[in-house]
Amino acid sequence: MISCGGGDGDSGGGDPPPAPTPPGNPSLTSPANNTVCETGTSISDTQSNVVFSWQASSATDSYDLEVKNLDTNSIQNITGITTTTSTIALDKGEPYSWKVISKNNTSNQTGSSTTWKFYLAGIGTKNYAPFPAELKSPKSGATVTRNSEGKINFEWEGSDPDQGDQLNYTLYLDKTDGKQTPSSDLTDLNVKTISVAVDGSTTYYWRVKTSDGTNSSFSNIYSFKTE
């Protein structure tokens, strides 16, 4: 009998294709970080066009630009950008942060730039409010363990676009909404971390007010639980 079947050799198709290369991280160019008075191009009494630019990242097919108003927390997203520049109309006299996400067509992974901040110039503004504080700890939604004294640590980061301004902070901490009148020992702090006694098994809300002596700003409100 004659057999026409295949042999016992390797029937594979060679080496598997290489894993997709993820995109690199873009480097931001303009508006520069902590710019006090970004002017843009005025288009009305209330808005200016701002040109955002960044350096190209490796293995990238497109970019997403995210611009956040730090006062209102509203976000504008421009997606599918195939150049390294984009223009957005923004409200004057407001603080903003921005970052760029890089993508390619063969990988599910993305790259990300750092986040930069700037103030878009308003009419007649001489002194700008501090940037809203960034709350570091406790994180929103966290469950926190008190120390032996029944205290937990609060930490935040603050910055101001005006050179030379001395910043003070007020910690709002309560069980209602983070907006109740703070105690005197949590008012006009010159530190960015503090240990505070709290009750166990309780939900708390907190935020930070930043003041430069003339203007002030408020952070987001975070909530957390204690054990």
C-alpha cells in the first residue's frame, strides 16, 4: 500500500510575529509650564485661541490632547490628531492644565506626556490666583487606618504662577461635604502636610484652599473612610 499522508516534520509557519511596539511619551513644548500670562490670540472679549504644541513621540500614529479648566474641572478632548500641534478656544482669565496621549494602530498601549499648567490672560489681571492644590493623601475613595493617636496624615501640593507669592493653606475637613467652616488650627497653614485626629468607621470629605494673600483657589473635594 502507498501512503500519501504528511510526514512527521514541523508543520508550523515559522516564528510568531513580534509584539506590537507601544508608542513613546510625547514631550510638551507650548504653552510652557506655569506660564503666568499666556495670551493666545483673542477671538472675543471672553475667549482666546491657544495653540498647543509638543514633540513627536516614537511609534506614534495619532495624539489626543486633553485640556482641563482647573476652576470648573471641565475637560476638552481633541482626538485623532496626526500632527504635533492643535488649537483650542479657551475662556480668558482661567487656570488650565494640559497633557497629550500618544497612540498607534498596532498596540493597545498608549504613551502620555507630563501634565503642564498655565493661566490664560484675562482683561486687566495683575495678580493671578494660585493653582488649585493637588490632593495627594488620602486618595479619594480610600480606606485609611488611624495611627496609635487616632490621627491620619493629609498631604497636598500647591503652586502659584506669580513669582514670589507666599502661599498659605486651609484644610477643610468634615463629615458632610468638605465645605463646612474649618477649625482655626487648620486655617492659614504654611505647610503642605498635617496630621489630624479623626473618628473611626466614618466617612470624611476634604479639600484645600490655597491663598497668596490677594487671591485664592479651591481644590477638588475628596472623600475617604476610616477604619
